[in-house]
Amino acid sequence: MLSLLHIENVAVVEKAEIAFGPGFNVLTGETGAGKSIVIDAIGAVLGGRVSRDLVRTGAESASVTAVFADIPEPDWFEENGVDWEDELFLLRKITAEGKGSCRVNGTPVSAGQLKALGEQLLNIHGQHDGQQLLDERHHLSYLDSFGGLEASLGTYRAAYDEHCAVKKEYDALQMDESEKARRVDTLQFQIEELEAANLRPGEEDELRERRTFLANAGKLAEAVEGAFEALYGDDDGGAGAASLISRADDQIACAATLSDSFKPVAQGLTDVRYGLEDTLEQLRDLKESLEFSPQELDELESRLALLTRLARKYGGSETEMLAFLEKCKEELDTLHFSADRAAKLEKRLAETEAEVRKAGEALRKARQKAAKDMEARIIAELKDLSMPGVRFAVDMEEQAPDRTGIDTVSFVMSANAGEKLGKISRIASGGELARIMLALKSVLAENETVSTMVFDEVDTGVSGIAAQRVGEKMSSLAGTKQILCVTHLPQIAALADGHYLISKSVSGDRTYTQVGPLDVEGRKRELARLAVGEAITEVNLQAAGEQLAAAEKYKKRRA
């Protein structure tokens, strides 16, 4: 359950800390006191969208901390590599510049990760959920959730996706003969052109390097000749470095035979002589490489021009062009054997269509059974909510297969005895819609793994005995879930196990919102205010006390 909510510098809330208990918790307060801010804060710390407008004016940052206790370990922790602890700490912070950070048990996480965890911990149901109930696009998912049909839907979707994949391949082969002939000619030309080029990965880089070498052959030859003159001597009879080093080596070698002290020098000169001889061999090789015919350069330029032209048509590199060649060959093979392949695909298409139909029928039967159960459960819930004459039905019709199945589903109802079933949007009033949504949430909650449910003013349009029944329903839900409810109705607030007052005050030209728990006397005054407004009398307080006593008797009977 959500055991603690700590809010700092969020809108008009400078600092607030709410210690929630198990069971049914309600939050009440004047309109504009900041009840929605508390719900927004809960949404933020669970990964909802936030903006810098959330930060209190003048503050550097806003933060919300939520502590959850006594919950089973969600799968999220293993999936995201975050350490699990018995008490779960969530932190969401946003700066006045709009930068944000999220932490789970002290570990930084993304907002998306935080949202995924939040969905496993708590559900927020607001007034907009009534609009979702009116939108028939959501009815099918409500039914599948109630029936626990995820496995059946998964089996159907696997068959449907396979059928779509086969159909896509089959459709790709369906072309007239003239179009096919044109495509074959194009592919054959491309294959012949690329194969004739005898492409080799890295060839263009090698050719460009060789062209640069040949373009500078004159300067390179001059450098080599100069090196040879320096080493061998010039035409005027000047001695070169090679002959001088050889002479020095011979002289010192003789001296080394007469004295051992000359041997290191002799060895050094010998090493230099041999190294120089190796260098001379390399120079001779370079000199020979500079001997080329003008025809080589012409051929090289022609080859580079061919590679450039092919690259513009088929890819930027030899590797990409070779990959394109293989793709063309595969497509040509497919076209050559398209008739055989099409026949096989046509057979497989019929098989997958039958599999989709079979899986769809199995899913439909499961939905029909779930629909009957849902109808009975919703009607029973609505009767508990002072709608005894209501009729509720799940209307199913067959449709062309898509990823949701072969059914369209819509909820229809009759609010009063003798009236025809019709769309909820045309039949239900605001108060009826709120109760239908609460009934639906009550039924769906049994399959939800979250431990905490938040209801944000879902009782709008409800009053009198109906409000009493809504409160009793939430109190009943609190037997298995922790319930947090924002309400304006004393009938609902009286049934709470924990009651928190949200109030607003002004000090020093600044607005402040406070949140705190109410004791018995505080609850009496707040219930009286909810019932009659500011003009509270002793009679009103006495009536509120009687209302609390009646609520306690109801909860004891329920237990």
C-alpha cells in the first residue's frame, strides 16, 4: 500500500506529508484548496508527465516522494536490475528550468521506467474514465481484462500476424506478365553489369592510392636518384656514403684483430653496413616500381570512372554494390519461380486463414462466456449502487478479422424498467455514468494486481441514497485494496477509515495548502461543512456524529 506521500514545492503546496493507512482513505476540502494537486503529485511520482509549471513560484525545484509498504515484489525490479527492499521509495524531482530526475530505492531511473513500475503499484481513476466508458473502442479491452483472456487473445494474434505475413508475401508476387517481364529484364541487365565489373571490396581505395603515387612519380624518381647518388657517389667521382662506410668497416675490422677494444665499434659499423645494404635493396625496388607505362594510368582512370558510375547507380561502396547484386539475384530467382512460390503461398494463405478463423472462434466463445459473467456481475453491482431497474448487456457482433479478433463489443444499458437497451452515451446521466464506471472498476479490480486504487472525484453527479451506496461500494473495495478517494460527499467521507483535510490559507501575500488527518471531532465538523456549507450548527454536528456512528455500524456488519 501507499504508506507515505511527501510533497515539497508543488504548486501551492510548500511542504506536506500524508501518512496513509490501509483500507478506505478520503481527502476532502473546499473547491480550489488543492485536492487535485495531491492527485497530480501521486501521478508525477509514478512517472506521469510533468512540467516546470508544477514548481512552486520562487522555488528552485519541486519533489514528490512516495513510500510503499507491504507489497509483493513487482517483476519490474528484476527486469530493470534494481535492488528490491521491503519498503519501496520512489522520488520524482523537477527543477524550475524543467529538468527532472527519478529514483527508485536511490537508484536513478528514467521517467518511462518509473511509469512502468507505477502501473504495477497504483491505478488512478478520474472523471475522464467516464468518457472512456462512453468510447466503445475501450469496451473490448474491458471485457478481455474482466475475462482474463490475455492467453486466448495472444494465441489469436499469433495466428493473425502469421496470416498477414503470408498475405504480404503473396501479394508481392501478384503482378501481370508484362510487368513481370519488364522487371526480369531490368534485373538481368543490373546483374550482368555488376558481374562484368568484377567488383572487389576495397579496390577503389587501392586504385586512388596508386593514382596518387603515379601522379607524383617524377618527384619520387628524383628523390630516389638523389638517394642513390648520396649512397653510391656521383658521376664526378665523388665517394658515396655506402663506399665510405664499407671502407671504414674494413679499416676498423682490421684494427679489431689487433685489439679487443675495437671490437664493439667494429660490430657497430658492420651493423650499419648491413642495414644500409638492406635500405639500398628497398630503394632499388622503389625505383623499379616507378617504371610504368602511360597506358597503366589510362587504364586506372577508366577503371575508377567505371566504379564511380556504378556507385552512383547501385551503392556508395563495392561492398554495398555487391550486396545489391545479391539482392537482384534473389529477386530474379523469386520471379523465375514465382508461379511455384505463389501456389505454395496460396495454399499456406488458406491454411493461415483457417487458423485465424479457428483461433477467432475460440476467442469469441471465451468472450461470450465472459460477457455473460460480466453482465451478471455489473447488474449486481449496480443494484448495490441504487440502480435496481438497470439492465446492462454486452453487445457482440462479428467483424472482419483484425488484431483484436473477429468481434466488435459495445456496452448497452437501460437505466429504467421498460426502456429499450441503448448506448450508454445516450441513456446514462452523469450520476448514472459515475456509478456504472465504479461498478466496472469494482469488477475489474479483482483481476488487477495493484494494491492501491485512487478515485479522483468519480462521484460527480451522485447524491442522496446513491451517494451512500457509492461510499459503501468503495468501503467494500477497501476490504482487498487500499482505496484513496477525493470526494465532496459526506455520505462517502463518513465511511472512510482515514480522513484527510486539504485546506488553503494566505500568509504574507503567498498561498499555502496544508494536508492533515482529522480526528473524530474534526471529521464531524468536516462532514457538517460538506453537508451544509459554512453555517454549521450544533444540530449539523450532531447529525454528522450520527452519520459517523452509522458508518461504523455498516463497516462492522460488512466485516
